[in-house]
Amino acid sequence: MAYLEYNTADISEEKFRREVTSVCPECIKVIPAVIEEGEGKIWLKKKCPEHGEYKDILSQHPEYYKWSQNFWAEGIAVDQDKRCVPNTEKGCPWDCGSCQRHKTTPILTLIDVTNKCNLRCPICFANAAVTGNVVEPTFEEVVKIMKHLRSLTPYSNVAVSFSGGEPTLRSDLPDMIRKAYELNFLQVMLITNGIKFKNLDYCKEIRDTGLQTIYLQFDGTTPETWEQTRGFNLWPLKQRIIKNLRIAGFDSVVLVPTIAKGVSDDEVGNIIQFAIDNIDIVRAVNFQPVSLCGRIPPDKLAEMRINISDLIHMIGEQTNGVLSPNTFYPIPVVAPMANLITWYTGVPGVDFACSPDCGFATFMVLNDETGELECITDYIDIPEFFKISNKYWDEVSKRKDKFHRFETIAGGINEFLPFDLPFIKNIGKGLDGLHEQAYKRYVLARYFWDVLGTIKKTGRGIQSVSKILTRTSWDDVASFMYDTLMVSCMHFQDLYSMRTARTERCIVHYAVHDRRDDKVKQIPFCTYNSIHRPLIEKAIAVPVSQVEEGEVLTMEKEYKEIEKEAAAPIPKE
């Protein structure tokens, strides 16, 4: 794997220390910062000339953090002519759009279709529904955004997700979903609190659009947790929503828990067990440690912060070691393998080369004999598997753009002829194509043979892995997901923890139509919620007083309706 800022020699130092760039949480000016090891932790320390010093904990497990820094990978950057901000003037994180410094292509893009919401969650990072304004792009603007995403090169954006606020409050949401499929997005998702899915007819209406994947807000399995995270007990209603989704035919639900210290951090094992108990429709659990927004006293910051290493150890403890810390790997570990597969199969590519600080993942595999879920590390020697993938991608990346020898020779012959013979050049292209295909088959055969040596035992999960390695369509990826349960985490930055090296490699973006200059902007998730959201939303905001009466739900009215529905019997399947 190609390393960027860090290398193996640096990481082996007794005390970790790196100079980075961050922002002041008060004035949001770009300032220097340092990541350093001390007091048994990894700290981010910075000083603003105007507002003073700040420090935040990046990890309470230094050895894990230092190990994770081995996985910085080269990204597949968007071509310059597809970037909406071609010139970098203010620097990262202010020139988002994306700018010429951005080093990756988004793997997933979110489109906020409304800021209306039927909940008033204390921990909402979108600040939805409480600004006094309604913020909604038009249907035409949403389509324009999606067309832009599909036009990106060299990797087109293949996955889009509708979010908010609460996207199900848009009456034209079904039309947006259908339009996304019409534009050939391979994965269309809906990020939702699920409240409207208490209505089975609405479940069926959304399922009829072809939508498969629901990102469902899911913070725990006890009333006390829901009362703290969402304001009142949503647990009975969430169970009813899962039942309705099953009845309606959904079979790809991702549980999305927000983990807050002292609030829901004891629910990690319960949530994973709930996913296992509902494995027929739940495909993944994607934990999100809470982002800390607003003004926070320095002495409170460390008390509130939960980071990746904390979560990994919680999972290990609360699953009795089934998912121990050494079973999780940073997201970019798969980047070389993904690029290699894209190269030799020709299927649409995805770029996993985010920062290793962005998140982690592992998979639980169904044992056909026992019916129990086991960790994929029981089936595959993961370090050796990725070592092999890195070796082959390094080899291929040096040769993949050099299959033009015969075309060049044919072009040279043409120059010496008194007249042009296009077919000579076409023959050269054809020979180059045959040469490249032969090389691809040669690499695939060697790679597959070496990978076989990493298998510890066989099973359904191994069969699905083999499909991914030789995939000819995204159905093969889906097959793997349907045979496993993914347990993952995305830890989004806030103004206290932000590092521009992470921002420049973000692979989860928001996309907006900026009415200030009539351009579609792609903005990294962390900088959008921390910096850009209020600036862009101001251009399309409409005061609540100017919106048709009854369109914006009041907290009291909606809460009473939800509480009433929550007490209703769970429908039978």
C-alpha cells in the first residue's frame, strides 16, 4: 500500500508526534496543530492566537492509533474539469466544492431534501427543524445534483442517499428515488428515523420505487436510551417499524446508532444482538460516535468524547470477545483490493482511500453447520489477504496505463506513408487490447491462487468473497452483504477534532445546488455540518411564517401522534 504523510519507520517511534492543520472552534480560522502521544493517550493540540489553546483526545489506545496509521492509501481523485472549485484560495476546509486539493472520489453522496423533521433530537448534527426556516431544494435541483454526480470521472458516483431533516416528509420522495435509478445509480439509500414507516401502506409505497436499503436511526433497545437520545421512548415504535419493513419486502436495513458517552455506550452489544436476531432484513450496524457541536467547555470535552478505539473496545467487551479489537480494520485497507478488482473486471469503481481515522469495519459470517455468526477473521487470514492485494495493485498500477505499444508503432508507420490508413492504427489498438486482456487474466490467475492460501476454513462467506474477487456486476457485492453482517463505524469530525488531512480524503460527501453561483457543490460530510451548511442553506431558506400552514409539524402535535402510535399493537407477519 502506498503511504502518504506517514510511513512505517515513523510509526515505530516510541512517542507518536505529527504536525497537522486544523481550525479554531471559535473563529474557524485555519491554524497549525499537533497530534502527539502523552499520558497514555493520543491528543490533538492547537492554539488560536485570538481564542487560546484547545486539546482533544483522538484515541485512548495509542498502540491501536499508531497501528492504524499504516493504512493511508492513494486515492482516485476526481478529474479537474469535474470540480466545482478549480482554484484554492482560502485553503482547506473553506474551498469545498470539491477543490483541487481533494484526493479522493466520494463513495457515497448525501442529498438533504428537507430540513423539516418530525422529531426534535437533542443530538442532531444537522440542526434540523429548529432554525426557524424551511430549507428544501426543488425536485429539479435534486435531479441536477444527481446528474452531476453521475458525470464524475474517472470514477462516477455510484451511490446516493436521500437525507434531511427527515426525507420522508417530502411528498415527492418516491419520484426522487425512481429518478435516481433512472440515472443508473447502483445503490440508492434512504437515511430516516423511520417514523413514517409506522404506516405499512407507506412502507409498501417506498418499496414499490425499487428502493432496497434503509439507513434507520437506531440508538438502542431500552426505553431509557431513547428518552435521552430522542426525547422520549421510541423503542416500541422502532420494533413496529422493523416488522413493517419486513412485511413490505425490505431486506437491506442498516441500523445506525448514535453513541454518546454515558447515554448509549452500554447499548453497543444489545444493538449487534438485535441485528443478529433480525438478520433476515438487517445487513449492517453502522455506529456513529456523537459529533460535538456548539460551544463546549474544555473540561467537558474529554468527558463527552467517544472515539474509534473506545468503540472498538466496547464492542469487544459487550460481545464477549466474539468481535475483539483485532478483528477491525480501518476503511482504507480495502482500497488497493477495490482498485485492483475494478481494473481487471471493468465494473464501476469505488474509492475507499479515506483517512484511517474515518472509521472501521468487519464482517460476521453465518456458519452453515452451526447456524451461528462468526467473525470473518475466523475464515480468512486478513493481514495476509490485504498484503497480497497490496502487492498486486502496486504491480498493476505501474503498468495499467502502458498498453499502447502496438498503437504507437502503427501510428509511426502511418507517418511514413504518403496517405493515411486508419485501419493500421485500429489494428494497433486491437493488438493492445488483446495484450491488456491477456495480462489481466494472468494477474487474476496469480492473485486468486495466492488468495486461496489465506483461507482458514470454507463456508458461505468464503463463496461470497470469491464472487467479489471475480465480480462482473454489483450483484456479486450484494451477494456478499446478504451472507454476512457488517459491523462498522464512521466517526465524523467536528470543529474540535478536525484535521484537513482527513477532510481532503473524505469519501462521504453532501451534494448541494448552491444558488449563489448556480453550481452543484460536493462538500465533505464533516466540513458541511461544521462550516458550510448554514452558509449554503441561507440562500434557499424560507421563513416558517411564509410556509403553508400545517406543512411544518409542531413538536407537541407530532409527539402526541408518535406516542399514540408507539402504544399500538405490533402487527403480525
